[in-house]
Amino acid sequence: LDGWIEFIEECYHLAYESGLCSEDDARKFWNLVTSFHSDHAEDQKKLFCLLKEWKVRCECELRGEGVVKRMTNLEYVVLIFKCTEEAI
């Protein structure tokens, strides 16, 4: 899976540098992937599962970043404090 992720990140970076996309964030690509075509071989099923997990992770990261960007400074400090408390 790492090879696929790196490949898409490189393609997305090239598209960004060429002006074809406005952001250099390949996670948005994974959110746009809605289906996967295969002949249902076991290795393809495994790849699909790995890609699905990666897509969910990207969605969570992007949503979390969106929430943090909309926070006030005070809300952000409170969040960091709570996370620090939980980690300790």
C-alpha cells in the first residue's frame, strides 16, 4: 500500500506544481475514490481493504483539520490541554 500512496502523492504534487490542482494534498484524491474494480482475486480484495482503510484515515484527518482551523485560539488551547491530560 505504501507504494500506491507514494505514487499518488507524487502525481498530486506534480499536478499542483503544474497548476492542475489548487492544493498539494493527495488525501483529497483518496476521498474522491468511490469504488474499485477487480476480478475478486484475493490479492485485489486485500488491496481494496487496505485502500478503504487509508481512505477512512484520510477522511478523518481532513475533517479533524477542518475543525481545528475553525477553532478560536482559546478553543485550541483547551483542546491541546485535554489531549495532554489524556496522554499523561
